[in-house]
Amino acid sequence: MSGARDETVADAPPIPPPIMGNVPGSYALTVFRERHPVLVRQVARALPYDPDRRRALDRLLDEVVRDVMEPLEPSAHDGAAWAEWGRGRIGRRYVDVPFLWGESYFYRKLLEATGYFGDGPWRGVDPFGPMKQAELDGPVVDGEMAALDETAALPADERARALLLGALWGNRADLSFGITLEGDHERANGLVVDDGPLLWSLLEAAAPGRICLVADNAGRELLPDLVLADHLLTCGLAGEIVLHVKPVPYFVSDATPADVLACLRRLAAAPGRAGEAGARLWGAMEEGRLTLRAHPFACAPLPYSDMPDDLRKEFASASLTIMKGDLNYRRLVGDRMWPVTTPFAAVTGYFPGPVVALRTLKSDALVGVPERTLAELDASGRPWRTTGTHAMVQARP
């Protein structure tokens, strides 16, 4: 892999400490103390795992409750990489290492416990598959796809805006985020930052460009992402879209190639405009105008500033990279305790090309918020940084 963030980038701000999980009352601490134990139990119930897998899941549950990061088995196929990444961290408490790293390690251990990488019958079986499929098959998805018929009647600019916002707010459809929430999610309140006009100007200036779309969640979020991709291809803003997904299941609902195919089938089988978009996307994939990438770095516990050279070249060759979702945002800005008003462009100056982040706020990593907006949101007295009720479109040419 290439080195860490390039400190020679002009106007690069001082690097603050990483977000940690050992801060009382913090979102990260809630993830480790509440979300992870619940998730292990849910995974154990989701599929009829054999006694060996159930014992392995019980051991992982004990590990997260005790809050001690145990090493991977020596036979793990990527054991050497994790041993290097985890030097000085394995054996410590999950909450005492950087949040991004500790959370990533938990999901790697969960795949190990379910036998995803083993030689037995559970090899390659997505432990989150039942949850993903239930969401994709749900009636809510039928309604969301039917709503595409209404957007068809809008003027071109309004329709483009509606599809962008659909992809943005679809980021709330995050299975891991919903694990520890009770009742209905609070109503969405609006955009904290809206660089939408800059996003469209970048697309228009490079049309028909090569767009890298780095997906986040599967199911209800991936569907509007694919619809947005169809719009960019159909209207000539994109000549090719490279859809980056995870090579293996990760963070509960993160999209894999299998999830993309499931969503394409769901779209193609739908009536109306959704079905038409599904058919066009199916054809675009056959023609090579829509391609999939599943780079191993997508599941690394590292920020994008540490991306390997081949991935850096991939993003550098794109006319625009669109980063979807909270996890990609955390990796893009480094998951650190940035002063919230730190400019987005300064923090992402290392990125090898124009980049846009579409993200609903579900964790503490945050930059580029104007002081006045920050003051107004804080003065409301309501939580907004981690509740998924606010969103942002941030762009850097």
C-alpha cells in the first residue's frame, strides 16, 4: 500500500486524533457496547448454523462482551495482513483502539465465526443475507420503485435533483444502523451542506465521463443508487460507470456483487419506470458501460489516504468519484476528531481526483459545516450528528 496521507498537500490542516470508542456517552461506545452483542445474537438466529459455528459465535459474543480483541486463527487466509494492521492493538479492548479499526476488526471476526472463509459448508454464505433479502422483498421497496413513475413527469432539472436526493436519503436504509434504534426513525430534517450544484457542474464539464460510484448499503439504498447510475448513463453525463462494492459481506448491509445482481433482478422485474431502468442497467452491464469492482481494500480497516497504488490510479482515471454513505465518508475524511468547520476540500486534498460525498449523518466524523449552520443545529437542542436525520452533499473539484 502507499504511504499515509500526503502532508505536502497545500493548506492541509493539522491532523487531529482518531475517534475512539472509550469516550463515555459517545456514539462509538454505544456501537461496541450495544450494537455488536445484539448483532452477534441476530446472526446466530438468522441461519441454522451447525454446532461448530454456533460455538464460534458464542466465543465471539463472549469476546465482545468482555471487550478484548482476540487474534484471528493462525490459519486465517488474511491473518498476516491483520496481524500487521493490528500490531500493538490485538489483545487490547475494542474501545481502546481507533473506532474505524476496531469496528472493522469486529466484522472480520464475525465472518470468521460464521465460517465464511473456511473450507466447510458455510464457506461464502452471507451471514447478513436473510436480513438483506427480507428488506429487498419488502412492500416498502415496491412503493419506492413505483414512485419513479411520478418523477418521470418532472422537468429535467427537477427529476435529476429528485434522483440525487433519492440516492442520498436512501442511505438511511442501513440495517446495522437500525439494530439499536427503537420505534420509527426521527423524521429527516434536511441538508447540512448542499454542494449539489457543484456536483452537476462537475458531471456536465466532463460529460460523457467515467464515473466511479463507491456504493455503501445493499437493498433499499442500492436501488436508488442504481437508478441514479441509469440516469447518468441515459442522459449522457456518464459514458461509463464503475460501481465499487465490497468483495465480501461487511458492516451488515454493505453491498457485494451478489447484492448488486439481486437489486438488478428486483428492478428488472418491476413494472413501470423501475423496470425500464432495470432493463437498461442490465444491458449496460452486458455492454461494459456499467462495471463492477470489488477491491480488497474496500474491507480494509484503513482510510482512503492509505489506499494502494492500483486503486489510486483507478480513482485518478475517473472524471468524478462519488462516495456513498457513512462508512465511506469516515474513510474519506479519516474518522478523526476534526473541527467541524474544517474545509472538506482541505481534508480530502490527498484524493487523486474530483470527489463527492453523499452521506446521511450516522457517526461523529464531520467536516465542512459552516459556523452559522453548526450554531443553528446545536442550538436546536436535538441530536443531529449521529441520528440519520440530516444529510450532506459535499464536493471537491
